[in-house]
Amino acid sequence: MQVRVAGNLVAELVDVANFRQFEVQIAFSQERLPEVAVALENMAELEGHSAAWVNADWLTTASGASFDWLVEFNKMVSYARTKGWVRDEPVRIRGHIVWLGDRL
């Protein structure tokens, strides 16, 4: 599952059925970190250049959230929690950031 940020700084969720990989792909250079952080502040909290804490409610909404998807998503969150990759209130999941420059 990837959160992809491109063009107009709007995030979209892609590869939604892949529960074994979670990353945030940003189609800008790292120099635009402040601008990206402001654009994503309602759905993710950036932790420097390397990680983003993505709101679980945003992921659920962006996925379309069928019952089967929610079952698998909850398994993913449970696993991530054992690794320290989940924050509560609101629930956020840590994804590493892949800076793509202008490759998207």
C-alpha cells in the first residue's frame, strides 16, 4: 500500500490490497519538505525526511474500505503495533518516505 503525493500536493492511496508494504511516495525533491508537510498536515505528520505517520481514518476512507479490506487492514495495524509503528489518538501508522523527485 502506498500513499502517493504528486502534482498538486494531493495524496492518493494506491496498491490498496498490498498489506505487506506501506510507504509514502513523494514526487518532489526533499527540498520541498516544508511545503509537503503543510499540504499533508490533515492526513499525515512528517517525521523529517524519512518517515510519515499517516492517519488510519484517512487510509480507511481513501481505500473504499470493504469488510474484507478492513479485516486485512486491522491485521496490518496489529502487526505494525508490535514493531512500534503505530501511534494512538488519533491512530497513525508509520510509513517510510520514498522521495521520487519528478519520477511520477
